[in-house]
Amino acid sequence: MDQQTEIELQAAAFRRLQKHLMEDRTDAQNIDLMNLAGFCRNCLSRWYQEAAVERGIEMDKTQAREIFYGMTMDEWKANYQTDASPDKQAEFEVAFKENVSDKA
């Protein structure tokens, strides 16, 4: 497989993951994704932002999230986010520290 085709397939897989998380499984909460897998929608938007910045494209966290989510964070939270239990919040603190805080 040539490199361009590989890049196109990787991009297609990313778009499908994005669609799955943003349209098919809006019930999967970010906190649950982070607690289970060590990443969530916000991580994916941050990785998108980092890739843009590496290529000289100015993009802040808010812009990256709106691109990934297809709406503002306030809209996403109002439409899809549910309250997390204290246990989930405690798990999140550990997951965030292990997977994000030293990398962000």
C-alpha cells in the first residue's frame, strides 16, 4: 500500500470513530470513556489541535472542540452530558492524572 492511501484510510477510520462517538453513541459519556480507555472526545479534539499546531495552523482548544464535536461544548453538555457519580469522578481523577495531566 502506498503512503497516501494509508493516510487516506487512517483519516477515514478517524472520521468513522468521530461519527460513532458523536452520532451513534452520544450515550457513552466522556467520563466513562476516560475511566475505561484513558481517552475521551476531549482528548481526540486535543490531538486534532496538536496535529494542526504541528503543521503551523493556529487553533485553540475551543476551536478544536467545536470542530470535533460539531457544536460548542455548552451545546454538547446540554444535549448529552449526564451527571457523574462521586465514584466515577474519583476514578476520573486517577485516569486523568495517568493519561492526560502530564501530557496536556
